[in-house]
Amino acid sequence: MKLKPYLLSMPMNERERFAAQCGTSYGHIRNVAYGKTCAEELAIAIEKESGGIVTIAELHAEFAELLASAGYVKQAAPPTESEPTHKEAA
């Protein structure tokens, strides 16, 4: 998910709390949501604090290229109890 719709899905007080958890101000994170580039550290914090909903790669194209060239592959989340595992589906 892109950062802008992620932020807009929250009430304002949660947006400000999210920004603080990322180590920045809401004004700065809003600028990033509207296209301003951000530092790697902030991109990592946004992915971490959003629980992976907003990814580093979505925040900056160069980050995606760098991660791909380094062989980074994001792991899929483990199946939930309602989703069959590979063995159960067979």
C-alpha cells in the first residue's frame, strides 16, 4: 500500500502518533506521502511501524532496486489459522 492512502485511513491523532513512532513529525511524513523522498532510516521505520503494509520499496524506487540487487526477497507472512498450509491443501 502507498503511504498516502495508509495515512489517510487513520484519524489525525493516529497519524501524528505514527509519525512520532517513526521518529519524525507528521508534517515530514505527510511530505513523503505526497512524493518527497526520504532517508533510508525513515523508510525502514515506516515499513516497521506500519507492520509491513507500506514497504521500503514503495517509498523509493532506488530502495527497491538496491534491495533487489542485494538479493533481498520479502518473506510472505505465515498462513493464518483460516488459511490451509501447503501440507493441508494437498
